[in-house]
Amino acid sequence: MALLAEAKRISALFEFSDDDVRNAVVEFVTEMNEGLEKNGTTLSQIPTFVTGVPNGTEKGLYLAVDLGGTNFRVCSIQLHGDTTFTLTQSKVAIPKELMVAETAKELFAFLAKQVELFLKSHHEEHFEGRVERHQTPGTPTGYEEESIFRLGFTFSFPVHQTGINSGTLIRWTKGFDIQDAVGKDVCALLQEELDLLKLPVKVSALVNDTVGTLMARSYTAPGKTDTLLGAIFGTGTNGAYVETMSKIKKPLEGAYDSTTGQMVVNTEWGSFDNGLKVLPNTIYDQILDKESVNPGIQMFEKRISGMFLGEILRIVLDIMMGNSKNPFFTDKDSSSNDFGSTTVIDDNAPLKQQWAVDSSILSVAQSDNSVGLRTLRQFIEKDLGVQAPSLEDAQAVKDIAHAIAKRAARLAGVAVAGIILHTGRLDPKGGPEDIVDIGVDGSLVEFYPGFEDYMREAMRAVDGIGHAGEKRIRIGIAKDGSGVGAALIALVAAKLEATGITA
């Protein structure tokens, strides 16, 4: 039983107490305000020029494209005006040579061609009819304005956004490297190629996936309460929320509708507390950060997101294996293993390779309450490369995985609580019917058992929320923010143009 005692000792290092939560929320709100005051802060607080959220009554047919990595998705979204929508989509892999092309034109011409193929395949009658009926060479676009498909462009790379449909590429990530595109407006690059194909399509909105999550949730949410926050807890983590315009003190470069008094802000909260004033920092966190591609930054994300939780677990288990006092993943002989076999670790086991352990094993560990932990032990064999792990081994993995994931969920609760307190949306005088609506997406919040419960547990500990306030926070899954959310932002952009405000 010495192994389980050691597992519990290590698990305790990942505890994030109620006092820790309260201190972290205070720091989160402080960094939010700093980000609204000036650029170059830890929490970037990026204005999106989106000045309203939908209420579910919006109607129309819109296009959306999503360049999020190695795949490119094209969809059309029919908003029905009753909080429902119909989505049609196609997906194509980006050819590897285009990810490292000499010029931006090569990539964006490919993307525009996929839009053309999608329209001809899924909207042929509608598309051809518009082209024949509305093609008007005398107009600047070649088409009458009402015939144009509005398109929302979800572009999941770092950009400096300068308007609702403009933003310059800061740098590529995820295996892309086209230096010719850096510093250029990605919406203009796509629009140029669409125009060369004579497509009646206008890139109306540049969309961050968290903003899309916020918009999608606000459209589909029940009741009349506007959604406050869209948050992603998956491979990465980030949030976008509705801010009071007067609180945004730093300069806004692009045009926007000032009449609403609101603007959606993309927090980029993955970089919260890079200075480690309040975040936990175990030796395992330190090892992960030191060996990452970006040491010293994205410190909040490195403790929450699915990209890193499996690696934290791997680091812990690897160090435990080196402790001869508490034999782990090792047997003297087969008689000490209820599998009737000796535990063996493959030479090329994922347990021995950086970034090779998928975070899904944390969900398996949490959900497996079977006698003998048979499901978890199968995953340890498959995902860690450990043959015939003992029951005691599996219990140790379960305890540590639980501690890592629970800490992540409580940290997620810090971000949500900070935004709720900062915005003042949880009026202390409000009754149970006064709801604060939150839209979330991502594998952790969707598939990890109890992730939301641990988030709520943390929020109940926060001054200004408590048990009564936590009950008024409604959290709902917002699916397909890069599709319906992008379409809704394209709709917002169209309304801007209709009022004479040009992006």
C-alpha cells in the first residue's frame, strides 16, 4: 500500500483550495482591467468590433469557412429565426505543400476554390440563379448587393484584428509557414481570390472560435437572457465575453456600431498570470513548461487544457517510476499481479515519450468505478504502453489523474467567476429567475465526468457569488461556434453596413 500512499501525497500537491480560488479571481479581474486599458498586457483583452449578440430570432442563409489547422471546412447555415438552424458542410484536408507555400496566393486560391465547389455542389440552383439574375458589371463588386452571400471566416491563428472583417496575421502556428502572408489582412487575401473566381461572396466577418461559441450559444439559448460568455475548455482554452463599451479605454482602430454600448472582447485568457503570482506551480508544471515550445507563456492554459493535462500526468508517472522505494509498474513475479502476469513497459511506450499521452485517459480514469478497474487498466496498456498493470498501479493512476483534472476544472471556474464579477451581471439583489448564461465547448467540459461540477464548486467559494449566485449561473454546451457563430457575426456585419457603418 506504500504506492497508494505516495499517489495520495502527490495528489495533494495539485489541491487548489478555496482561498487559492479567491486570490486567483482577484488577480484575474485585475488583469482584465489592465488589458482594457492598454495593449501588451498579459490578458490581451482584444476588441472584436462585434457589438451585439443574437437573440434567436435572426433569419437568413449565410456562409462560414474555418481554417483551424490541417483541415478547411466550408458550411452554409440557414437561420430559421426560432433558435434553430440547419447546417450543411464539407471538409477538405489542406495539401501539405500549401501549408509551406512560397506565397499566400497559393493557399488562399485553394480556399476560394473550395468555396466555389461547395456552392456548386450544395446550392447549385440558388447559386446559378443569383449569378444569372444579378450579375451587374457596372457595380463595384460585379453583383447587386442583395445577391451576395455573406461569409464569416474563422481563422484560428494569431491575428491583430482591426475591424469586424479585417485583421493582419501575426504569425503562423500548427505547421503552417507562409512568410509572404505575415502582416497581411487575411480577409482581404481570401476576398481577392473569391473575386477572381467571380463568386457572389463577401468576407463579412473575421471570427475567433470563442466569439463564435458566444454567438452560437446566444442564438440557441433558451429564454430571453443574453449570453455573457463563450468559453472553450478543450485542446486549448480561451473565453470571449460581452463588455461595456465605456470600459474599453485603449484605442479602437476599426469602425463599429457605438449605439449598443457593448462590444465582445476576446480575453486570450490562456496567458493569465504568466508571472505566476497566484497560479499553482508544482515541480511537474515546471518540467512541462521548461520542455514546452513556449516556456514562460500560456501558463494558465498549461494547467487547464487537454493539450497539456495528459503530459502532466505522464511526467508525474515517469518520475514515480524512478522511485525505488515505491515500486510502480513493476512486479517481483507474476504471483503479485492479479493478471497472473508480470508488468512490462514497452521500450517505445507513450509513457516514456514527451506529449505522447492523450488527455482522454483522465476521463477514463474518472469514470471507471468497476471492480478491478478493468477499463482503466486496458487504457493503461493501450495509451501508456504498460502491459499487465496491477490493480494498485491503476488505482495510483486514477488518484493522480483525478487530482490533475480537478485542479484544471477549479482553475476554469476562476476564469468564469472573474468575468461574472467584473461585468456585474450577477446582481446580488436578483432573484433565482435572473440568470447569467454561459456557453461552453470543448472536450474537457463535454466529456470529462464532473468537470462542470468542480467548476461550480470553485465558483461557490468566490465572494460575490456564493451558493445562491452559483445557482443562477446557467452553463450550456454551444456546438459549432465556428459554423453558426461565424454566420451570426456575418449577419452582424451586414447590419453594420445597412446602417452606413463600413468595416
